[in-house]
Amino acid sequence: MIYTNQNNLPESVVNAIGQPRKPVPERYSATDISNPPLQRYLKEKHWDELTQDVSDMIWMLFGNAMHYVLEKGSPDNAFAEEKLVMNYKGITLSGITDLWHNKVISDYKTTSVYSFLLGDKPEWTVQLNIYRMLYYVVLGMETDKLQIHAILRDWQKSKTFKDANYPKIAFHSVDIPIIDPTPHIDYWLDDIKNPHPCTAEERWERETTWAVMKGTNKTATKVCKTEAEANLYVETFGQNYKVVKRQGEAIRCKTYCVVSQFCEHNPYRELEAA
Ligand code: SF4
């Protein structure tokens, strides 16, 4: 991977962010398997050509710092930042858990409020259940509960007064359901040989909608899935209303996918190349 520092960030910051390791064939982490197979496939295939600017990794610094500090605060009888490795059907499967304590696995995430409002992500369920399996297989330790502790990095107190659904504090814990992760692991290991295009869910796709807006209001009166439905509302409500299209987007492809420049399924690829 080619690292650039186009914004001249200080060396101390660049060093603290660190660099991701080159993927090794048939060695997969719980995080790899919780992400789309296509991402990992393209990462392995194009690793030496991938370009990443260190300024795009600033939030990793925040995440690294948070993990470092929270590890210091772990209870004495807890397992913190434990790296576990096992053989699974001929491949190497690994995971580093943030915390195991009293049969509870906890994972810390720094995430946006928007992401939090969308609810828990399926990849979190896969990731934490692989950790649970690793604890059992490698150390013989059982886990009764899985939790995500999220720090909401863009939380604003002022918004708590305006929106009843807005989180009240910048921290939130979510329980993750316990499942058997092996069907997903088997499917993923099979798929990565010839990966499917990422699904709408894997791309974190937000649908295009049509908002019915009153006058100069900034909040929509109605949000519709079709333009025709929105037009019907405007006809009913009267002339002071209008329809505004809210263009959908594939958020992961657009902002959060390191291999997007090599992905033929990236809807923004031509725009990025232009
Ligand atoms: S660019 Fe989008 S479709 Fe392609 S690998 Fe990344 S997330 Fe998947």
C-alpha cells in the first residue's frame, strides 16, 4: 500500500496512526469476515497499488487512543486486548477482543450518531460472535453476553433538545445477539474465491427519497419512497408545499472503502477517476 501525507500531518501523528498490515492469504481476522468478501479479495489482489492518505485515517488515531486508555482501565481479572488464533477448516482465524470480563465480551467503537441511529450493524454481530467462538475454542472460556460500547464522536448536546430520538449522551451500549457464526464463516470462505458484488446492505446504501417540504421549513412534512407519492401529498396539501429529491447513496463505497478505486461495482468510480 502506498501511504501519502498530502496535508503534512506531523510525524508524531503519522506514527501514532500506524499502518495496516498487508493481508496474508488464508489468514483472516474476525473483522475481515464481518466485512464483505469482495473488499478483502480486492485488498489482497491490489495491495501494492492501493493508495491511502494518512489524513483519511485520522479517526483511527482516535480509535487507537480510546482502546489504549480503556485497556488501562480494565478490571484486574479481565482479559483486555487478547489476541486469539485458531485453525478453522484449514485457514487461520484470529481476533483481538477489547475486553472479556465475567463472561461478557465488550467491544468499543467510535461511531457517528447517524450510524448509531441506524441501529446495530450485522457485521458487529458476526465479529463479536467470532470472538465468542475464539474464547471457547482457544481458552475454553464461555461467554454469556456480547456488548458494543459506542462513543458517538459527532454528538452535540444542542440536538438533544430538538429531537426526542437523538441520543441523550455521547455514549451508548448495545447488546448483540448470540448466534452460531459458523454458517456465515463457511459462506464467506466459499464466496471469497469468487466474490459476489456487495449487496445494498453491505454498501450501507441509503435509498433515494422524495421529501414534501412546507414553505421555508428545513424539516420535511413527509418523506416518500416515490416521487409520485410525494406529488400526491403536494396536490392535497396545497401550493405552499413542494417536493425535494433526496438522492440516495452507497455510503461505504463513497467514503469508507479502501479498495473503491479498484472495484468495478463502486457507483462513484468514474467520478473518482475524473
Ligand atoms: S466499493 Fe462498494 S461494492 Fe466495491 S468493495 Fe467497496 S463497498 Fe463493496
